[in-house]
Amino acid sequence: MKNNWIFYNLKIFFELFLIIVPSMVIKTLMNMLLFSSFNSRVSSNALKISCSLLFVFISFFSFSQTNITTSGQTGTSGTNWSSSGTNPFVITSSGNASIHPSVITDKLDAGIDVTLIQTTNSIIISSTISSSLGVLKFQSAIDLYLRANISAGSIIGVASRNIVNETFDIELRTHIANNINGQLILTSYDPDSATAPHLYDSNLIIKTNGGNVTLGGGAIDGTGYARGVNWSGIEFGGILDIQTNGGSINIRGTSSNAYGILFRNTVNLQTGGGNLLIDGNSDGASAAGIYFVGTTNINSNEGAITINGINSVVSSSARGVFSGANNLMRL
């Protein structure tokens, strides 16, 4: 288990604690404690085990999450969730809810857009959602956990805090052959301007049929920056493979004291003619705006490629864009 993942589990635990005890004083003190620890590297097996158990506890007990799972309820309403509207069909949950994927796919397959809203906590996608029609939107008050493959006409994921795939290799696919109507957006933004990063600790595959791909934050449409504090704005721990068939790719991340965007593994970005933007900012004395560690393949055909890495710190170890010693980059 990766040390980054240990600290991330601790972060999730304390964030949930802060939801239960909504004191701004406690919140400030706990965030200071949390974020001061993230750059450390711990190898203790005991800590790894305890953090794993902690995460299991968080995932399965009473933190009012909405879980999309094949063991979930069907119909148009259930425990702590209800639905309204015809198009879009809106599912709203404010407590601990379990919903079967068919509640979503039956509507999508009929060409009806679906929006799932969790008003108080997180959304977990535990089972595959598979359709080729409709716009599927997730709107989470806290985190968005991507643990299973998702396909639809278009996909929009909005989280007020973090977007993560943990140890789950996932594929996200959109089918509508249009830049906007078939787009995929994953955006994390905190209305309170607190930390709201993306952490893809395992493989992430994204494929569109000409739709634009936007990974960012700071706004509902993802046109701003996903933001980390002592944590990368966006971190790709596993393989990243994005293919858009003519759509653009836009990745934006910023961090205080860490990497704006960190690519830890193999990267394959293919737009088939669309423009490509990677925009990362950092103020870390030993970090970079953008850091490529593994083999990187970027191809836009005739589309423009912009890689913009900025580090605002004057330091011999600070970088705008940095490529690892063993990295083979192909543009």
C-alpha cells in the first residue's frame, strides 16, 4: 500500500469528523495538523494496517454516503433518497442511501438525462453504470469515489472536495459524437476555497467519441484548478490513458507546497485533432507545477499542445515542468 494512500485515508477520516463536529476552530486546527504531515513518508506496517482498517470503517459505517451498487434499492424512491422530474430525472439523497444502477441506466437508455445529488455527504460508484445515451451528472457535497466503470452519452462529476478512484482501475466512456454534448468533466471545487484535489491512485482510462475531456476544479464546469494543500492538485498514481477522437483535453491543477499536477506512471494522451492543455501551478520549494515521472506519449495530430507549468518559488529545487531522469516523452 502506498504511503500517499495512508495519509489520504487519514485525511478522509478527519474530514468526516469535521463534518460531524462543525466547529470552525476545530476545523482550522485539524487541517493544520493534517496538511503538515502529507509530505512525510511512513513505512510502518502497523500504521498501514490501522489506516486500512480505518478506511474500511469509514466506507461501511454511518457516514451518510450515497452508494450506487447492485445490492441497492430500485424504483423511484427508497431509504433516504427520492426522485423528481422527467428530463432530467433527478435523484436526491441527504442521508445514507443505497441505489441500484438500473435506476440510472433505465432512464439513460430511454434518452433521459440523469442527475444524482448528495446534499450532505459523498457519492460512491461501487457498481458499473453502462449506457450510451443521456447526460449523467453526479453532484456530491463532499467526495466523489469512482470504484467502477461508467459509460453514458456524457458524464459530469462534481465534488465539493475530492475525486478519487482509490485502488480501483476504472474506465469512463462517453458516446455522443459532439465536443460539448459528449463531453466528460470531473471537477472538484470547494465553495469555501479549501483543498479540493483529485487523487487517481490506480489506472484511469477515459475515452470519448469526440467529446472534450476536462479535469480541473474551482468551478462547476471544471475550467479552474483542482487545488491541493501539501498535496498535489491532481495526482495520477496509476496509468493515465485519455483518447478523445477529436475532442480537446484540459487538465488543470494547483498546489501549495506540492505538485500542481503529478503524473507518477505511464501517460497516453491522444486527441485525434483536438487541442490539449496541461496547466499546473505550485509554490513548493521542492516541487513542480507539472511533474512527469513515467513514459509519456502525447499526440494531438493538428491540434495545439500547451504544457504550462509554473512554480512561483525561487529555489534550485523548484521547477515549472519537470521530467524524471528515466522518462521517455514523445510529443
